[in-house]
Amino acid sequence: DGGAAPAAAAAAAEPMPVANDGAAPADDGVKVFVGNLPYSSTEEELVQQFSAAAPVRGAVVVRRRERPLGFAFVAFADQAGAERAVAQFDGTMIGDRKVSVQVAHTQQPTAPSGTRRR
């Protein structure tokens, strides 16, 4: 092939670790949420596929107790790359499922449950 950019290949060489129990990838890049994934999807497949839109820093298929939950996060170097991925992949088929791809929002810290305000 040779169609992948060298930067994408370099980024794919260091995939992010697998997140468990609903954790998102810890990375400085801009992340996209990929929902409705086939349970068989892997981080490596996502990095390869999403590299067609922009260089990928890494991907995390979210799992709970080693079982995939059907969604993932893919990190890009910048907002423009993330937006290209949304435009290119939202509503497309991955495996036998139509996926939803959206720029992920940073989750704001919340107070632990059971605490009261005074």
C-alpha cells in the first residue's frame, strides 16, 4: 500500500494502553468518541482505520472486567484531525455496525457521591 503517512505510522507504533472500567485514554491530544463498535474491535484496528483521516496518537477500547463495552476513544494531535475523523467516519460501518463518531468532551471533576454542600 504505502498510503499511510509516516507520522501516522510512527504514532501507531506506540498505542495507548487498554483502559478498564470506563476510563478514557490519558493523552494530551483531542479525542473522539466512537460508539456502537463491534465487540471484536481492537485498538490496533481503530488506529489503522482512523489514520486515514489524520495522524492518530492512540486508541482505547473501553472494557469492564476485560469485556469490551462497544465504544472507544481515539486520540488525535489536534482539533482539526479529530474533526476530519468525525466527518469521515460518523455514520459509517465498522464490521457489521453503524458507528457514531463525535469529538469527546472533557469530563469535569465532580464531588464524590455522598458528600453534602453546606
